[in-house]
Amino acid sequence: MIGNERHGLVGVIFGDIFRHGKLPMLLLISVLGSALAVVTISHKTRLLTAQREQLVLERDALDIEWRNLILEENALGDHSRVERIANDKLHMQHVDPSQEIIVVQQ
């Protein structure tokens, strides 16, 4: 040292880095930035995967409900069931072809 000058250790380190270590510092910042980006993207990917799984489960539940509704519709619309209800509750009967009257509008 020339004279009695005293320099702080932190000042000497940063002075060396800024004078001689610009490329290593740039590489260090790039590595840290890319590591942070990897962590962030991994977290978002996990969230989206969990959301997708939830939507698949919801889709499957809706598909099962749809199939049950189709079965119920087929059961309620069955010809024999409709005919039985018409006979029992509405007291309807089949018409003899001799009693049929066809109306034609001109």
C-alpha cells in the first residue's frame, strides 16, 4: 500500500469485479435469472396440471350424469310406459279403424 490508505474489503472486492470480472458477473446474473425462470415455470406447470386433472374429473362426472339422463329419458319415453299411463291415468283407448274420422282441410 502507498501511504496509510485504508480500503474496505467490500470496496476492494466490488472494485475488482467491476474492473476485471464483468463477464463472470454477467454469467452469474444470467444463471440466477434462468434458475428463477425455471422455478417459476415449474410452479405454473404444476398448477396447470392440477387444474387440468380437476377439469378431467369434472368432465367425467358430467359424462356419467349425461349417460344417466339419456337412460332416464329412454325409460320415461318407452312406448309401453306411455301407453300404460294413457290407459290408467287418462283413460285413453285405441280407436277402431271403423271409428276413425280423417279431416282434410283444403
